[in-house]
Amino acid sequence: MTIYDIRVIAENMGIDPRKLNKTDLIRLIQLKEGNTPCYKTAVAYCDQKDCLWRSDCLK
């Protein structure tokens, strides 16, 4: 997913994406969804099987 795609998601959720980097933006989206803001914090394992960001996070 590109940063443009992520910014569109954020804007649709009422988040102003202009001053946030990718990691902070995704974590804010996770919070807004009611999820744990855990993007890029997993170390080799993630139990969030349905997370939209999972594949990018575990790269």
C-alpha cells in the first residue's frame, strides 16, 4: 500500500495526514479503528491475523 493510499484512508476517517510519517499515520488509524497502535512493533510474530497492515508490518 502506498503512502497516498494510506493518506486517503486517513482522510476518510477524519485524520489530517499532512504532518505524519507513515508509521505514525498507520498507528493513528489503528487507534481510530479501536485497535492497538502496534504497527512495526512486532518482533517476528503478530497475532493480529485480520489487520490491514500486517503484511507490510512484518516485512
